[in-house]
Amino acid sequence: MPSKTPERKHHGSLATWLFENQAGISFSLVGVLILSHICLPSIRPFTSKFVTLGHYNHITGKYGASSDDFLFMSFCVVLFTGLRAGIMDHVLVPLARRWGVTKQKDMTRFAEQAWLLCYYNVFWPLGMVCQDPVSRMLFVLEFLLTRGCSISIATRLTS
């Protein structure tokens, strides 16, 4: 009777590989999507569903729910996964080492807690200051994706 150990080991190694490379995988996916959106105008109707919310109602100024929201949320999940993994691996773990943390478990805990501190220190004030954080985030994404076209920015800032 064949042993099931090699199958489990194989799945474990795939999971380990995905865990260890989550920042690179996330940034590769986001980079390909954004570069495709910028450089290939013919596919913008498809890529814009990932970087913007759909079904904007010009009368109410609000967004309606649609099946395309899943694509936008998927983009956000991949983006924040990459940011979290990248900041933890390349900023917070080295900072923990520099401050004398030696155990891997303690470095991981420090990085997790420091990430939460960074995350909350950015998004809590953003939510308190911005009346409509979704439109502000979409404005920033639009600015980044259109390379900061001065006409669209001047129009947004004056309205």
C-alpha cells in the first residue's frame, strides 16, 4: 500500500513556496496588470474593472453593486497581500533583528504587530479625514494610472 507522506510533503512544499514568495507573486501580478492597463489601450475596458469600481451613478454620486466588484476586491487583496509581505520581510523583520530580537517566533510577532500599527496609522486617519474614502482612493489610483495628467487633476481639485 503506497504511503501518503510524499503527497502531503508535495502540498506542503507548494504552500511553503507560496508563503515565502507572496510579495513577489503579488507585485508581479499587480505590475503586469498596471503595465498592461497603461501600455495597451485596447485592453483597458478589461483591466479597468480591476482598478476601478463600476456602475457609478452620476446623479447620486455613489457606486452601485455589480459582479465586477469581485475583480476590484481581488486586485485590492493581491495588492495589500504584497504590501504586507514586502514591508514585513524587507523592513520590519530587519528592524526587529537590528533591535536585538533573535528568535524567529519573536521576529514574526514583532513584524505582525508593527504591520498592524502601520496599517491602522494610515487608514484610520484617512477614514476620519476623507468624507468619501472610496472616491479618494479611486482618485489616487486614477492619478497613478494616468501618470498624473494635469488636466484631470485640475478638474478634480476645482470641483
